Amino acid sequence: MIGIIYKLKCLETDEFYIGSTFNINERIDNHKRIIHSSSSSKHIIKRNNYKFTILQIIETDNKKSLQLYENLYILIGWKTSKCINNK
């Protein structure tokens, strides 16, 4: 399977969220539906002024491997104050 590491970046505040998925279209739709939940990405989605970027494509069928890559990107993102993933 193909795994994807992605970034949602608010174009107003430069805040960003890092995520991973095996189904990019479904994941984007889920982000749009969760604006009333406690998800970290909801503030970016609510502003409706964001950019979606694929950071890396990974050949793996193992969700844990994909999450390890995601965690690396999050750790790098935490070096800035703009990464909104839960710490």
C-alpha cells in the first residue's frame, strides 16, 4: 500500500497540522467533517483558508511504520511554535 504524510497549513496564521493516511481523499473529507470535534486540525479547517501538501509518499502496508514517519515530521514541526499537533 501507499502511505502518505501530509501537512495542513493555515494561510492566515502559518499554523500547521501533520498527518498520515492510506486514503488521502477520505482523510481530507474526515478533516472537513470534524470541525466540531476536539481534533487539533479543526481550527485550521474552520478558517477555511488552508493549503494541503503531501510531504512524503511511503510504500508500506504497516500503519505503525507510517505513524513513525508521521511522528518524525511532528517532532521536526515542534521546533517551531506553529505546529498544532498535540504534544
